Amino acid sequence: MVPHMRPYFAIPALLCACTGQIDNPPPNDEPAELASLCPTTTLSVAKAPLRHLTRDQYDNTVRDLLGDTTTPARSFPPDERLGHFVAGLAVSPLLADKYIETAAALAARAMPRLDQLLGCNRDDACAHRFIETFGLKTYRRPLERTEVDALATFYDEAKAAHGFDTAMRMLLERLLSSPFFVYRVESGGPGDPRPLTSYETASRLSYFLWRTMPDDELFARAAAGDLDTQAGIEAAARDMLEDPKARPMVRDFVTQWLGLSRLDEVAKDPAFYPQFDEQLRDTMRAETERFIDYVLFEGDGKLATLLSASYSFVDARLAELYGAAPVAGTELKLRNFDPTQRAGLLTQASVLSMLAKSNQTSPVHRGLFVRERLLCQPLPPPPPDVAAEIPSPDPNSTARQRFAAHTENASCAACHRLVDPIGFGFENYDGIGRYRTQDGTHAVDASGEIIAADDLSGVFTGAVELAHKLAHSKQVEACFTEQWMHYALGRGDRDDACSSAKVNERFAATGGDLTELIIAITTSDAFRYLAASEAP
């Protein structure tokens, strides 16, 4: 990596520390300029962590490998997170025990389908062939000769002692508890840095784009060496994105990026929001998921549309909440909104409800959300000696007035100057996302300001204007690219800055097309290579 180069969206050190000395932060380099600084003859690749299957990946894998739909990983400990995204980076003693316990249960449940799994007669020759064919799918690569021989010896000894069926159950249990099943092991081929093998590339593609193991077609491409070239990887990735199995991946990314899982825990005070209940909350989330699917798979697939579209999908209750044309029943229907009131994800009820208190709005949470999720500017936690007191709702004062103490208190002001003025721009939306022009007895003041944010810095009025600014921001575009890189690679190392800059350059050249962003990631150096210093 070029020593002086830093990501486009990086926060200046003074800003990150919230010292208050942020009025003139050093300008960031443009993404295209970063890409031009990257070496063209050598590769710069970050170290890839050894990752185990996440809970979703584990459940999807046993479904596709064994036909087992019991979702056993739901009983595993929660996945650890890297930034905003889940990442299988550590195996606790409890998780290790769960792997052993679950392998035994999976093997036992697979026995009624043994003939289907075997695909041949119940004899030793069939069992030995099964070790290689099923082992390839379990380990997601061809087994070494020594591995085949060790497993064959294990089967032979188990059969002599317990009979065919028990031996096969024990063999399945051994394969399913292997580190090569529960981990995504990558050793790479010769080189410096080392290119992934075809089978390792197949696994990276499948767990990124489908969140599960490779299918037979992808294994066949690996066997034929089609995934050894950038062109071959791109062809495979495009075909995979055309498959309906890619839809859950995109929805999963956006859900984690926005932190929508937090919506499941949202509750509202019925004295303030009597309309809000569990059914409405679930419909809010369903709306956002359907909107994402529509924009990215049926619409133009652009980031700008995600952030600024004046339409979405509503049922009868959401249509009333949004003031949209009426809808009958609970089925989500496409409706256009007043474009002066709604623009993309940030004005949807799911996000607005999640970023509010039980009895009022929260300019802090809404502003912080924009800083961290859309600008990639995480702020430090508040000082330990600062008491976080939430002002009580008061019909005789506005949220802007109640939260003024944040910027009047010197120990709070530095960070809150970065957050609150953004959040105030959302004050036209109450704690469940309804549009309003009054806050208690006062008219809503939705004027806002963004500081220390490059092409976004300046004043704005209302979330719709803010959404359109975000939709056309190079900083947001670069941050979105980086979020996708973190999601795809399970790491956040700055050594991927060159790959990220090149991916973002391609993303920008396509007008913010998500498909092209994903393709650019799969063909990037960061995706195709392992750092030379990594041990096999």
C-alpha cells in the first residue's frame, strides 16, 4: 500500500477524537486519485482471517448438503461482529461443543436418506467412493490422498465393529465435525501474494453471493479451472447473481448495514404512539426488505435510488401512516409518496422508528446513524464521567430546544456538533415515522447542517433534501463500497485500500450500479489473493 494513502472516507484524527478542532479538516483524496496511487505491477492484499461458518451459513450449508432444514445453528452462540457485520472469527469452547453435538445429530437425522446421499449400492466400494464425492462437498475441495485413506480406514474399522449403517453414521459425523467443514480454510496456490485455488474461489463466491456452499455447477467450474482467471470469476459471479439464491444475500447486507435487526427490539409507549404494535413493526421491516428487493432486482439497481426513491411498498396500515393512496388488506403494494415528504430508506418507518425513543424522536441516534452508516465516520463513546440524560417530552418545547444542552455543555459539544445538526433534519418525522409539521405546540424546524464531511458539508432543510445530497455524494459512494468490502471479505484492514479504491472507481463509473459493485469486488485483488505472510 502507498504509505501516505488513506481511504477517501477516513475521519481526520482531530475529528475522530471529537476535540472540537474540526472546522477545517484536511481534505480527503478523491477515490480516483487513490486508485491512481495504487501500484499497478504488484499486489497489495490484506491478511485474511480464518473464518468459521456463521450461523446462517451453517444452516444453509447443511440444508444444501444434507437436505436438513432444522436450522440447528439457531442454538449456537450469537455470531461475533466486525463493524456492522457478522463475521465468524473465533470459536469459543461452547461453540466447539455445539459443533460436535450438532454433527452427531445431523448424521443421525441423515440416516433415513442415506441411500439418496450414497447414490450407489450399500457396500464397501460405494462407501469408499462416497468418501471422495461427499468429502469434496463437505470440505469444499478434493480430498488429499492421505485424507481419503484415513477416512477409508476409519470406515472399515467401524464397519467391522458395528456394521454398515453405524459405520456410515460415524463417517458422516466425522466429516461434519471436521475443521474443513466448519471453517472456511484457505491455503492458496504458489505465488507472492498467493492466488486462491479454484475451489477456494468457489467457496468465497458461494458464501458471499449465496451464503451457502458451492453447488454442482460451481464445483464443476472449479474442477475445470474456470475460476483461475479474472474473466472466469466474473462470468461465474454474473450467473450467480441472476440466480434467485442471490436475493437473500443482498437483503442480508442491507439489513446488517442498516442494523435493522434492532427493530425487533423496538417498543413504543402507547400513550404517545397507540398505533404502534408488533404487527406494525413487522410490516415496517417487511416494507424495507421488499423495497430493497424491488430496487436492486426489478428496478435500476442504483444506490441513488435506494437513498432517494419516493415510492415503496405498503399495506393498509402503512399507507395510512405514510398518507399514501389507500391499500386494502395486509399485502404490500407499490405506492408513490409525496416526494416532498419521502425519499428512500432514511425516511422509511422502519429506520425512523428504530432511531427514536419510546416516547419521542432522537436527533442523536438519527444523526449518528448518518455519520456511521453512510459516511463511515464512527465516533468515540461519550466520556465515562458524562451522564447521558434524555430530556423528557414536553409539548411546550421542541426536540431541538430540549437537546440544546448537548452543544452547550463543553464536554459534550465536540461530538454532538457532528451528530445533532444532522439529526435535527429528521424532525419532520415522529417516533414511528409519521410526517408532521408540528412538534408539540411549535412548528417543526427541520433545518440541519453537516460539517467535516467533504462534498456533503453545508446546510440543508429536511430529510428529503439530505437524502438527495447523500444519494449523489462521492463520500457516501465510497463508504458504501467499503461496507460491501467488509461484508464480502470479513475484514476491515486498511491494506485493502487499493482494492477498495479500484472497486469504487468501477462502481462510480457505472453510476452507482450495485451489480457492477459486487462484480468488481469478486474480481478484485483483495478477493482473489491471500497475503504472502499468511501461513497455510
